[in-house]
Amino acid sequence: MRIDYPLPAAHVSPRRLRTGADPVAYFDHHLTQVIARRRFDPARSAVECSGGLDSSTVAQSLAAAVREPVRVGALHIGGPPGEQQLRRRAEMAERAGWGADTLVPMADHLPFAPGGPRAGGALVGVEGAYTEALGVLYSAWRDAGVRWVFTGVAGDELLGLRPEERRQIGDPWRVQESGDWLGDAARTALDLVGRDLAPASVLLVSALQGLATHSPGALRHGLWPVNPLAEPALLRFGESLPLEWRRHKRLLRVRMERLGLSQEVTDPPLRENFGPDLETAMAVHGLPLLDSLMDDSALGRARLLDVAAVRRAARAARGDGALARRLYRPLMLEVAVRSWSRA
């Protein structure tokens, strides 16, 4: 039996980039090494590849490491962005070493839809918004014999901008407000945020959160998640790059351009995200479910939510997609906590 395991960072630490060296070639070489040093069976591996720069980079590097096309899959969005998504994937399949591609229509498996795991009371955790559709993709891979799933998690942190750099370019951090629906206990706990913190890890907190919310879904389906971009040595390398290579993820865009990929692939004109699908899901399924769960809210009893405020926000969110998206989190947590009590 083959088991995937991470090697100690010291075994994969890249040398310091020499003055005048090509950062794209340097990164490409070491990412391929990070992948090649893992134990996995290429024939039983797949890449969760949305088509974005992070996951596409992992897919191409995996193909280079194993020297054969790699199985990929993703959630398919609708409308013109979905049409663009299909064109971009077809081009990458031709030029970037993609093999079989499994697409799951997002619209067919919306969050909290009747019959889905969360609406049905299954045991769930602190999940990403698209766990229902991802479960369909993971099930298809498991049934096809896949056992390792590669992801692009931590790609945002790989080339992230520092606060002072964001201020410099006029793109400051956008801090999401906690919401008026927090209960007394939650508001009291806010005063403790940032106190007595453990020493900072190499991986940013957001990367650790991404791993913590994304990996359990794959594990529940018998898939071992592999996250090459979360390799500490690669993240240290990304941090060392000048702003010009990190801004707008230029390092990854130039890398894709060198593969001969078109501008629609490297810098798509339409945003390919699940925002519209999440708004639809919350309007059709999420808000009614949230209102009904407030009748006997576990988070309300713990004074973590203000039930009356949640209901007011749910009413106000009808026709307000941005507010509906924000209410995903209290709904997700309420559903998760209820499932734990039934376990």
C-alpha cells in the first residue's frame, strides 16, 4: 500500500534566488520537485482544478512530474463565465497536460438544497460553501479508483501582498464586518481576538483555515488531499519575491504564458466564481432554512447568535445578494453544530 506523506521542509528548501535569476523557472523547478518527492500513484490521482491560476499551476506541474496527462475535475458554473470556463479548460487540456476532465454542474447541487447532506442532517463540519457539489465530484473520483486529490489551496497566500503594499497600490484589506446578529457571548469573545496568540507559523492563518475546511470533505470520501502550494519552503520563496512578481499573481501568469496559453486563459475577462450560485442557493434554500432553524437555535441558546437579529437580517436579505452571502456563515455553523449533537 502506498502512503502519501510530507517530507520535512529542510529536504525541499530551495536555494536563495540569485540576482538576475529567472523566478518563473526557479519556482517551476522547485514545485515539480515538491510534487515528485511525494509518494502517490499517478494513475489513481486527480487534481481539483477550477481553472484558476493556482490549481492550474498544480495540474501542469503534476503532469510535468509524472510525464503524462493528469486527471482533473471541477465545478462548472453557469452563464457566460461558464462558457468561458469551458473554452479555457479545453485550451489547457491541449497545451498544459490535462487528461480526463470531470465537470459537476454547480447549479444542480446548490448549497443546502433538499436532498443534500447538509439539508438532510448528515454529520458535517465547518464546510466551504460548495461541499454538496464537491461531494459529487469526490464520489465520482472515488468510484473511478482515485485515491489522491491534488489542490491549489494556499495559492493566494503564496503570492499574497503585505498590508503596506496594498495601501501603496490603493487596494487595502477589506475586513468583513461580523454582523449585527452576534449574540452576547460572541461579542464578548471578540475582545479576546488577538490576545495570547501562539507563535506565528510559516503558513498564514488563512492558508491553515483553507486546509482545515477543505481537506475533511476529501477525507470523508476516501481521498487523500495533497496541497503542494502549502509547502513552507515555496511560501517562503513567494514572500521573498519583489512586489512586481506577486502583484496580480504575475509569477503564475507569466508561467502560463510561456506554455503558449492565450490571454483568455492567463487573464480571463470574466470572473469565474461561485458568487451568483451562492446567492441563488441562499435565496432559494438558505434563507428559508435559516429562518426555520432559529425556532430552536443551538447557537442562539449558547448566546453566540441573536435569533431576532438573524431573522431580521434574513428578511432584509431577500433581494440583497451580498447580505444573503454573508448569512451563509451563521447558517453553516448552525447546521454543523446541530449535526454534532446528533453524532
